[in-house]
Amino acid sequence: MNLYALCEAIEATALSAAIRESLWLFPVIEAVHLVGLAILGGSLLVVDLRLMGTGLTRQSIAEVEQGARGWFLGALALMVSTGALLGMSEAVKLYDRPAFFLKMITLTLGLLLAFTVRRALISRNPRGGPFAFSVGALSVFLWLTTAVAGRWVGFS
């Protein structure tokens, strides 16, 4: 089975059809997805700005990250679950959208950065350092690109 056939099969499920054909279900799921985006963005931004040496400078980076971690993980779970539902309802459309693939690539890179490099950097040097600014800036770039590509999907 190729990727396009898989998208067709996903879109043909009863759940996908229910979301797609409902007057309110898709917009409600999308609204929840966007609330998740706001929470995720805020939790990332406070840590990334702290990595870049600005915002909440009285706290160590480790303290800021610890305070934001629960919000990040909760928002990530919310966004993945609602994003999967939205994607199921229009899987064939997404197959032909370069913006969707850009979103998935930058999302994957952002998650890898957050759970590996950024986490290791913070645990080894809770006060930051020269590499911390670069990690924070790269994180902001990846997540901003993910969000912009996500909006681009909706308008393409």
C-alpha cells in the first residue's frame, strides 16, 4: 500500500467522515487545536527566551523549564490528538500540500530538539551559556515555522 492509498483509507473511515461532514465538529476540534497551540507556544517561548538570556532572568533556565514542562506536555498531547483528528478528516488533501510536509518536518525537528539537545543542555548547565542562545533561537525558528506552515495548510 502506498502513502496515497493509506490517506484514502484513513479518509474513508467512519470517524473521518463524521468529522468532515459535521457542521460543528471540525471547527470545534480546530479551535481546541489552536488553544493547544497557544499553550504550547507560551510554554516553549518562556524557556527559549530564557535560553536566549531574556525574560525570567532571576530564575535559572532549569527552574523555568521545570515550571513550563507540564504545560508543554499537556499542550503537546492536546495538539497531537486534535491534529490527528483534523488530519484524518482530510488526509487526501494533506497528501498534496507541501506546507503539511514542512509542518511535519519542523514539528519532528522541534520535538527532537526539545527532548534531546535542549533538555541535555539545561540539565548540564542550568544557568545557560553561549550555546544556550543558539539552541533557544533554533527552537523558536522551528516552532514558528511549524505554526506558520500549519496556517499555510489551511489557506493552500
